[in-house]
Amino acid sequence: MMLGWPLLLEADPAERVDPPFLFIGLLPVILAVVLAEISEGGMDARVLAILGVLSAVNAVLRGVSAGTAGLELVFFLLILGGRVFGPGFGFVLGCTSLFASALMTAGVGPWLPFQMLVAGWVGMFAGLLPRRVSGRREILMLVGYGVLAAYAYGLLMNLWGWPFILGVQVPGQDSTDLSYAPGAPLLENLHRFGVYTLLTSTGGWDTGRAITNALAIALLGPAVLTTLRRAARRARIERR
């Protein structure tokens, strides 16, 4: 609902439409879920230390790589961490990485809860990938997942920001043919959104993010996975 509210809202096209800023208040709730997972998710002190290190590294990587044609290095380490330590750890790592990087780069804003949630899903689903796959097949699987996650992240973040960037088609407001139209049929708004995201994100930022994920996982994945698994053997974590 946080991300897809424009497609769920029923409104009169002649009335004023205000985005549901109440969802921004879910940031404390997301942080509470993260704290609950840390305190009751079977993580011992060593795993928490690994979480802290990976979150800090991801925050730095995002600070030095984001903003240039979608070249974001934060996701490959998030995917590998979720793969090794499981979905609960991956979700927490996604949330803490985006939160820490926002604090470091003054990037705290209404978009932050959505970024944290979607990044958490990226790490979580990486931990839910088939466990029996190993070797080169595992790297190929993670490369494919990294590409898919890059486009999914961009799509979901575009869905949240679409009404803010292009406006809402109501009297008295600036809008375009691709703006969100309150009260319009679902398929019409989906078409508007699909064209918008294809023109503004899919061929640029999302593709850059996908290429970065694929190259980083293919080149650095085997070494990073070996290092993380060596650290995991020395720590205790209940896979969730």
C-alpha cells in the first residue's frame, strides 16, 4: 500500500488529491521491525558485528557510487549478504544500509522509508533463493537475481514517486499526459506509469544498476561469498 497507493486510490477527478503522507510515519515502524529482528532473530554478537560492518561498507559504497547513471555498488554486497546469512539478515541489512547512507549523505527525506523497505526486500529475497545451487551455477543465479532486483527496485521506487514528479491530473495543477489520473481505470493508470518509467528510468538508471550488479557479482562474488561464509561459520545465526 505504501508503494502502490496511486493505483488503489478511488477519488473524484474534480477534487484535490493529497498523497497519503501518513505512510511516511511508518519509518519508526520499519525501524522497530529491524530492532525486533536483531534482538529476537537468532543473531549473536558476532553476527551483529558482521551486520554493522556490512552496513557501514554499504553506506560508504552508496555514498561514493550513487548518482552516476545508476552505478550503485550497494546492492551487490546486500545480495551476497542475504545469500549467506539468510532472509532475515538480508532484510535488516537492506534497511540499515540505506538508513546509514542517508545519514551520511544528508539523504533523509520522505523517500527514505520506501528505499529502506524495498532494499530490505532485495536482501530478503536473496536469502530465499534455492540453497542447493553452488559453484558457477550459484554465481549465474545471483547475477540473474541482481539484474532482476535492479529493475524491480527502480520500478517500485518510480511507482512511489510518480505522482510527485509528474503531478496529478486535477484542475488547477500542472500535469502531463503521463500524470497520475485520480478516478481513472486501473489499466489506464498502469499504462501511464509504464510509459513514464520506461522513458525516465528503465533504459538509464535501472539498466546502469543492473549492469553494475551483474559485473560486481560476477567478478567479486566468489571471493566475497567465500569470505562471508568463513565469517558465518564462526558466528551463530538461526536462518529465518
